Amino acid sequence: MAVGRRQLRIDAAELETHIQTLGAVGALPEGGLYRPVYSQPWVDAMALLERWFAQAGLEVRHDAVGSLFGRATGRDTEDGVVLTGSHVDTVLRGGRYDGALGIHASLAALRSLLDAFGRPRRSIEVVALCEEEGSRFHCTFWGTRAMLGLIAPDEPDVLRDADGITIGAAMAQVGFDPAAIPSARRSDLAAFLELHIEQGPVLASAGLDLGIPHTITGQRQLAVTIHGRQDHAGTTPMDMRLDPLVAAARMIERITLAADSMGRPAVATVGRIEARPGAVNVVADSVRFTIDTRHSDALQRLALIQQIEAAIGEVAAAAGVKVSIERLIELEPVPLDGEIRSLLTSAARDEGLRYLEMPSGAGHDSQMMAQHLPTGMIFVPSREGRSHSPEEFTPIDQVVPGVRVLARALYELAYR
Amino acid sequence: MAVGRRQLRIDAAELETHIQTLGAVGALPEGGLYRPVYSQPWVDAMALLERWFAQAGLEVRHDAVGSLFGRATGRDTEDGVVLTGSHVDTVLRGGRYDGALGIHASLAALRSLLDAFGRPRRSIEVVALCEEEGSRFHCTFWGTRAMLGLIAPDEPDVLRDADGITIGAAMAQVGFDPAAIPSARRSDLAAFLELHIEQGPVLASAGLDLGIPHTITGQRQLAVTIHGRQDHAGTTPMDMRLDPLVAAARMIERITLAADSMGRPAVATVGRIEARPGAVNVVADSVRFTIDTRHSDALQRLALIQQIEAAIGEVAAAAGVKVSIERLIELEPVPLDGEIRSLLTSAARDEGLRYLEMPSGAGHDSQMMAQHLPTGMIFVPSREGRSHSPEEFTPIDQVVPGVRVLARALYELAYR
């Protein structure tokens, strides 16, 4: 039998206080936050969370890379740990919700369960993962990778920030020993649940309460270079040019059309473009632009990429320019666990919520976790789809339903 | 009666020697030339030309800004001076023909006339103009503007090169007094003739011998800024975006189409583009690109600009993005003198040449001169249309016909 509605009490006021209090740590004078891993704001944020975890009666510890755990040990310690949380670090000029909200929600959900039902059968741990964004070092999913044993031995000495400091040295500066990284590996995890803001406009614009992601979308990033012929902009008739920027413009139109016509959740984005030499009065010699294309379905993702690459080839051939395509990033879609999704959708229905099963267009710690243990995600709406921005906002009455669904799923996983 | 064909003897071997010898002055290790005004290569080039002018029996002098004149004084000094020549400075990594060829051609033409017909009625001066390109200082047409009294009093102290040196200080370093600039003004000029490489592919690709420009094309340069909305490239569905780069791509296509469909000599070029923030995985917030558009006909030029601006507005409205257009440069077309054009076309016919009356898509000293005195130009072909490049090349047998036409026109202007 599922949890009754009135049994779970989420302390919305405390949740909002936590959001705002942690949201002030790392605040920048120009607006927004910056809490890169192993910085002073990161240390301050972890200290604050440690205090809140302890106040909730949880057993608190850090692992070797600094991820913070608050544990409610279960009666049956042989049946693995149900882990829930998200990351504490932010992008530069980020907001108060990306990552942090998943920690706050996990703590609030666990407190409501402890209050209502006491000690769980399986142990539950709330986690503040030390690093996800890769903002300071190119070390994305650092905390999750440590837990999964996926940090390469040379990374502490190889990864450097913009000041040339290695991540190993940065760890040591705040009291963590890079030699101990292998000790962070966990073999006792039974499941991972992560609540996160959607980071897109789908839920907010449709007036939905919740998203239940079924897949972390697959992605390919490409760099396209077009070689035309540099010419004088005044003396070269239009009909005698090999203008790579005109070809690039047609390609961008076709790339956009390919994703448009495939429909959601297909996306294709050209976010960066450069024409060389880049003079007002010179027909460019070459143009380079990037494409970021994503789809949650493995076959559809490949079909979209094929359409895009074919369109690029057709435009280049028609324009008489040479083109080369370089692959920057290739990520297969990562499906989330089917049983956990069922728990989450049941919980959403029990709460009377309007939810959408949807892919996650953005990357999350869950995409690493899901490749190694049963993993599920919950999205709450993002106002106007804003994220990685000081404008990130989700009203507390749109956060609480997600916390309730998270608590119900934790109940199913850890109390039954 | 026109000059007989056999009366004019152009010394092609000496002409080629002059092209190659001056073409070695300012040669860069990586290929190409650089002779910015008042640099050591510029001083060396002027010294070489001074020697050649003197060897030809001309009276040699510099004016206050350093332009070099070689004069054959006429019998009738009351009837003004016929001036012919071009500029000695080059762009960075320029070639041996742009500018320099007009000086060589003028000297060769004048020598052939002096040899055949002796002293002219009107004085003829060959000029090596000190500066046209604006490569070191933003001082385009410096030599010509000095002759026309168009240098503003503050320019010597205001114009600075990349090292912060003022053009006045640079003049003083090579022995010219900026205070004397007003003395360079000429009131005795009756006509100006300039031979130049076409700098475009029209003559070479059509197998024509000569171009007789009727107009220096009018130009407008614009900067277009499009404001869309920055969004996450993974989480924002295609149908919910305000992507300024997609709008820019459509605008570039329409801009190109506008010039294409108007036909020669309409041109429109987007040579520079930037998307901000310019990240692979972020839908851009804004895009800025430039347009350089030219036409030799004043009304057609305005019609082309109107079409382009209308297309930009239509695309922006359809895409829901905001757009602003800033004017960078506005130049009306400058017609060249009709009587001198008649002299030049008659001369080309007398030489049995296939010539094209055409606009000049590039700017030249002649566009300044033509606004103050009767001015004409002669274009010789540029191999593959190359210019402002080490690849600039015109075979000597395609130079000589232009020199012969120049000589015939000088005869009509100065010997009759």
C-alpha cells in the first residue's frame, strides 16, 4: 500500500530558507553565483550543508573527493544504500536551483520520511556531489565518477584550472588527499534518485507540475569547416565567388530544418561561428561553425545526424566549396531505470500531479549513475526555461510536489 | 590626328625590370610585400623611383607629405599640368602590382612620348603617391588628399599606427615636416590619369585586354545586430527558440539573393560574423554581422540597399527577433570624366584592343581626384582576379597595351 497523502509533511518554509541561504553562498557582485569545486564558496556551501544534515539527525561524512553524505542507516544494512541528491557546484553566473535544489529536496524528503515512518529498512543517504559542471576544471561528474571508480589515475595531476592549478593541488588546499580518491568508490549503492530543475521551458510553458525523464538525451557535437576562396568584396562579381559564409548560412538553415521537421525532442544548435579573415570588405576564405545535436532515441539521433551531414554535403557541392566535419563529442542516449520510472509515475499519479514523461536534454550526474545502478530523475519546472543564469527560479509551490514524489519513491525503495 | 601605332615604343623589358625591382622592396620572409607609408621600405622604394625618374630626364621633387613627382615641363605652362601615376604603399602581404604598376606605366608612357614627340605642350608629371591603402594609419588617400588640400589640421597629431606613433612623428622621422602639409596643395592640375590592375576577375575571365572604368562604385557598409534569446541547446525545443543565428543565416541568404538577382555590378558581402556568447552548447543571445554592398549606379545602389534592409526586417519579424542596423561607411558612386573616357576608349580602339567599360568595384586615388579635376582610369587584367595578395600578377604583354592607351591619352591631353 502506498503512502497516504497526509502522512508526508514537507516543510516548505525550511526548504525555501535552505534554497535562499545556500543561494547566497558564492554570490557575485554582478549577480548570479559561482561555486567552483574546491573554492572558498564551495567549502562554505559544504559546511552549511554539513550543519543541516547533522541537524536532521543524519550521520555525516565526506568522501575522498569531498562529496558530502548524510546517512539514515537502515535496519537491513546488507541490502544496499538508496542514494539521493545532486551537485553543489555551479557554473559561472549560475543560479540558486541548478544542482542545489536536488540536495535540498533530498534532505526535505528524507526528513519527512523519518518523521512519518522512522528508521528505514534500507539505508538512505542524501548526497551533495562535489562537482558536476566542469566549470573550473574539465572534470565533469567528478564526484559521481569518484563513487563509480571512474577517475583515471593521472587526472589529479593533469586537470588544471585557468590559473594552472591542478585539481589534485586544489583538493589538497581544502584538506582532501588526491591519493585517497580510490577509497571514494562505492559498491553498496542500490539506487540513485535525483531531483533537478528542468533547465528548459517545456514544463513551465505547458503548465505541467512535473517531468519524469525516461532518457538522458544522446548528443553529438560537430565542428564544420568550409573552405571557399578569399576575394575582394568590391571587385568580385557575385557569380564568380566561392563564398563560404553564404554556404554556411544555407547549411544552418538546413540543419535547423532537419531538427524542426523531426519534431521534439530533436534539437540542433549552431552556437559558434567564425569567418576568416573576418574583414568587412573581404569575401571570407573559410568559415568554421559548431553543431550541437541531440535526441533521446538512439536511432532517431543517428537519423538526425545523417540528415544534417547529408544537407551539409549537398550545400557544399552546390556552392562549389570544400567542407570538412570534425566530431567533438559523441554520447549515446542513456535510458533511466524502468522500475524506478514506474515508482515515480505512480507517485506522481498518487499526488494528483500533471506530469510528463520526457527526455532530459541536458546532462546530469544521473547519466553516469544510470550506467552502473538503477537511477531515476524528477524534473520540476524552470520559470521561462531559464538555467545556468541568475534568472533561474522555481516557486516553492512548484518544488514541493517534486519533493513529495521523491519521498514516495524513496519510501518504496527503502521502507518496503 | 591620332598617334600612329609605330610612333609609340614602350620598353617592355625595362617595364618588367621596374616591376620586379620595386617589387623586391619591402618583401616579407613569408611572401608578399609590406611598404607602409614612412617605413624604411617606403623610403627605399621612393629613392629607387627618384633615380628612375631622374634617369628619364624628368625634374624630380617631393611634396610636403612625400609624394614623388617627375616632371616634363611643357611649352605652355599656363595651361595646367596633366598628372599620371598611382600609389607606392602596399597592404600587408600585398603584391607587386597594386599601385606600383600605375607608377611604372606612367613613367614608361611618358618616356615613349618624350622619345617620339619631345617636349609636350602642357606639362606632364608622373606621380608616386605616398599613401593610398591606409594600412599603417587610418589615413587613406593621404598623398592625394594633401594635393587636394583635404587633410584636416589635426590629422598629423591624431592618426596613430599600431605602435602609437602619430603620422606627424612618422613623417618627421623620414624628413618631412607636418607643418608644411598645406604647401602640398596643387591648384595647377588639369587632369589625372591612373592605370591600375583590375583587382577582380572580370577582364581575365572574359579574355579582355583592358577595362575603362566609368565610375568608382558607391558603397555602404552596415553592421547588423540581432537580439534573440540565450537558451540551453539541449533543453529548449526548436519550436520555443528565438535563435538569432538562424535568423542571421536567413538574412545572409536573402542579402546574397538581392545582389545576385540585381546582376552585375551589384555586390553584397557578409565578411564578418560573431555569435555571443559563442558556446557550442548554448543558443546564442545575439549575433552581429557586417554587410558591404556596392553598386556603380546611384539609384540602383539605393534600390539594392532598400531590398537588403527590407529582407532583414522581414526575416527578423518572422523569426520574432529584434534587429538593429548601424551604418559604417557611405560612399556615393563617383563618375569619372566623360571626355577622358572618350579619349581612352578611342585610344583602345586605335590599338585594336578588346576593352570593357566597367565600374571600379574597389576604391582608388582617382575617386578623390575625380571630385576635383577631370580624371580617368585604365584597368589591366589581374590573373585570377587576385589582389592584395602575393599572388597578384599581370603578364607584361597584358600590361603594355594599357601603357600604350595611357600614352595615347596623355598625348591627346598634353601634346595637342
